[in-house]
Amino acid sequence: MYHRRMELDDDICYRAVTSRDARFDGRFFTAVRTTGIYCRPVCPAVTPRRKNVAFYACAAAAEQAGYRPCKRCRPEASPGTPAWLGTSATVSRAVRCIAEGALDDGSVDDLAARLGLGPRQLTRLCERHLGTTPVRLAQTRRVHFARGLVEHSSLSMTQVALAAGFGSLRRFNTLMKATYGCAPRELRRRNPPVPGATTDTPLATLACRLPYRPPYDWPQLARFLRGRAIPGVEVADDGRYARTLALPGGRAGFLQVTPGAGDWLDLELDLPDLTGAIALVARVRRMFDCGADPAAIAEHLSRDAALRPLLRRRPGLRLPSAFDPFELGVRAIVGQQVTVKAATTVTGRVAARCGRALEQPRGALTHLFPTPAALAAADLGGLGLTTTRAQTLRTFAQAVADGTLQLDTPLGPDEFAARMTALPGIGPWTAGYVALRAFGEPDAFPLGDLGLKHALPGVDLAQSSEAWSPWRGYAALHLWAGLED
């Protein structure tokens, strides 16, 4: 289906449409020339004739070509398009940055600078690989998110516009009407909202679905998070994951994720206000790896005989990222050469001493994780840390606080690892683990990890892992899960 340049095979796409094959949902969109509408491959409408359709790699490209989203299959409700699949690494990271709000407050120039290239070059790459521009990608993301709030919440249109990242109500109304052919209020009249977001409490509650491609191994992901949940900051069990949120301006919020009744996760956000909530939703999507394509990952990794039985045992294994990269970096440093349980205990002590206690805790959720500035100035004695490790923590926190170390990977995990290992006390394992779990880099691989060495004794992981690229991170997760067995 996907080649290096995101070239779609029209014959394969049309066969997927005629069979309504759910495996292709979100991978491409079908535009019908006679109606001016674009649909998901699983749309229940009558299948159009082959000569009347065109195929696009993402919804933004279809909308840029002048098509409107179907009101029956609702393209905005499909699993996130795996735009990283078969594209250049630069475009992959650009899509991720845009999804997490890079163009909500910044410009294309700013995004291009983060990626190490010029704005015209970034635009050309996106048009080449995705058929659309960075601005259009961001615009489509906001419009689709807004429609979900219009139809599934009782928020005012002003609140919807703010939550979806629009700078003004006028811009919101203009783009919604251009995309859907009617004003937002008309969409709400056609689809009366069900309870999904409220603002009648001190915290505004936003509930939404995070669709994914099945299978999804929720039990293993919950087990992974449960063993690493920071006391006071996170709670995880078989049925839910919840945590506190440290928001700009010193504000506090909460999130909770539970498995849904279908191919989605249910997310509930409790925030002081819903401004920019779209970026938080994108971070949670990345955290729970909702954009992964398990079939493509399994097909590649199953070529290795050592991994094949692990893949059969856990289909749909996901890469659990961290909500906060700084928090994960602290945990990784604390976890150097100690067990997972010990690292979790000590990180909880750090949060209790250096983090801010909530005025209104929720059960076991009692603290916000400390900020980089607070941790850099903290006394870490008596927490179970060695003197050297405590100093490494303070150095890391100070580097993040003063901007010396940027916690992102726009230039790739190798460049990030080089920046992080430049700090004293931080080696390749720590940098690799942070790249894997803080940013969800699918090809990050923590070489030197003792668990991986025990999983494949006598194997040269540096050499063997090359064949697992670009999914080395998923290989590491399968090997760790195999050790638990």
C-alpha cells in the first residue's frame, strides 16, 4: 500500500473500499468526484464506481483538493493516519510536532527551524509525501477535533474554538463552514450532544475517544504502566490509568484513560479551562500509541525467529510513552543500575519532597511532579540516591530549566542522545531509554540494557537489532514482556 513516497496503489485501495476492510481504516481516504465528498474505506455508503474516485494519503490532502468529509463515516473519527509509514523521517517528526500543537502558537518557520531545514523545504517535503502543506495539516486537525466537541459536548462555541486551538471565533466559524458546508451551530442542531464535556464544576471535564487499529494489548500496557506508576502522581491498574497534570501557570489538572467498548480508548480530562485541550489529547494519543499499525510492525519483526513467538503471544503490543518527557528523564536517571521497583519507589520520594502537594487530591493522586527548576534547587539527601546520582539529577534538571537541553527529538533520537549524553553521569542506556519512552521513538533501542541481554543471551544486540529497524523499540518491548513470562 505505502511506498517510500506515500504513493497509493489505486487498485489495492479500491479493493479495500469494496470489501470495507477495517485494516485500511485511516490509512487512506477515498474522494468521490461526482459528489465532492471524501470517505473512510469502511464507509457504509454505496461503493462508488472505480472511475469516479481518487485516493489521498491523509484527510488534509483530500480537503486541500476541495473535497468535504462524509457525514456518515466521519473521517475525523478514524484512527490517526500513520503518516510516518513510508515517509521521510523529517516528515514523520513534522507530523508529530503538528499533532502536538507546534503550529497552534508557532509558525511554519519556527517548526522548520526545529527540524533543521527551511520553511520552503519543509512545505515541499510535506507536499511530496503527504500531498498537503503543514498549515493545512494543522488546520484539518483543529477542525476535526472541533467537530467532535460540537457534536458530543454541551460546550459553547467559544469554548469549542479555544479547546481546538483556534485563535478567534471568527476563524473557527469560517473554517468549519468551509469544511462541512454549514455553520457549527447547524452541526449541533443536526446532532444533539450527549454528555461529553461540562463546565459546571471548578474543573472543566472533557471526554473523548482515542481510536486505534486493532489488535491492542491493553492488559500488557496496563501491567507495564502499573509497575512504573510514580506514587502520588500516577495510578494504574487493569482497568484504568490516571495521573495529575502540571499545567502552565502552576495550574493542576487530571486525566484518566480506560479501555473503550470498541476499537478506542476513553479519555477524560479535568482541566481549569479547556484552552488548547487539543494538544493534551494529542499527547495522550502518543502516550498510549494509538497511531501504531500493529500489522505492519508484526510483519517486519516476525522475520526474526527469536521474536516470532513473542509477537504471536502478544499481538497489538503498544509502546507506552510518557506524558511528560522531563518526568521520564528523571525516572530513567533514578533507574540506572537498579530494579524497576526500586526506581519507582525512589522517584515517588522525589515527587513527594520536591513536587507540589494538591490542595484537593483525588484518592492516591496527591502531588504534581516537580518542575525542572524546583528539582535543580532541591535537597535530594535521604531519598535513597547515591551522591553521584543526585548530582546527575540536579545537573539534568538545571539543563532543562535553563534551556541548555531541549527535551524533544525533531532531529532524531541519535541527535537527542548526543545532546543528553553530553551531560555528566548520563550514558547511552539512559539516553536511549528516554528517547524510547519519553518521545515514543519507534526505532530507539536502549543498548546495554540488562533485561535485553538476559532475553537474548549470547546475541550481539547491536548487530541483531539493525535488522529490526525501524521498529527496534517494539522489539525491545516484546523482549521485556517475554522476561516477565
